[in-house]
Amino acid sequence: MSKSKLIFITGATKGIGRATAFTFAKAGWDLILLARNFKELEKLKNELIGFDVKVNICNCDLSDDEIIESSISKLLKDFGCPSVVLNNAGFAYNGELITMPLKTVAKNHSS
């Protein structure tokens, strides 16, 4: 795998992460895709097969520090250091922030 054409994308199965995976695959880049939902990762990998690039997937919940550390270490060991990292994973507030209970907001910002 060419180190100069490897991108690592978190939150890869939806929105910006998914669109970025397709954009880079079309440009011939190899991919490391990370997300919580393994079925969605597998589906995305199958959709990217036609681009003649290597698609590596990793099921990982970025709210768990221990899982992050072990997953990232393994990915770097197995595939090398990517030249581009898109840290796209995150959380969203559903509803009006002004009416959201403070506990919900604190929980999302505690990690």
C-alpha cells in the first residue's frame, strides 16, 4: 500500500465521511474507514469495490478510550501511517439545544 495515497476516515459511513471515502476512492487512494456500525462499514466497502483501491474497515466506537488506542495502534501497524486523516466522527444534538436537559449536554461533552 502506498503511504502517499492512504487516507484514514472516522465516521466513514455517513454524511461527510461517506462522501469523502467516495471522492478519495475515485482519485485512486487506498482507504482506512472507521465507524461504529460494522454492517454499514461492510456495505460501504462493497460499494467501493469498483474503484480498484484497497478498502480497510475497522469497527470502533470513539467514545471508548481503550478501544480507540488498541484499534488505532493495530491499524497503523497493519497499514502504515496515512498521509491524510479526516477525523469526522462526532455526535449530534437532535432537537432544540435550548430545551435539551443539561445532563444530555454534559454527557456528550464528558469524553
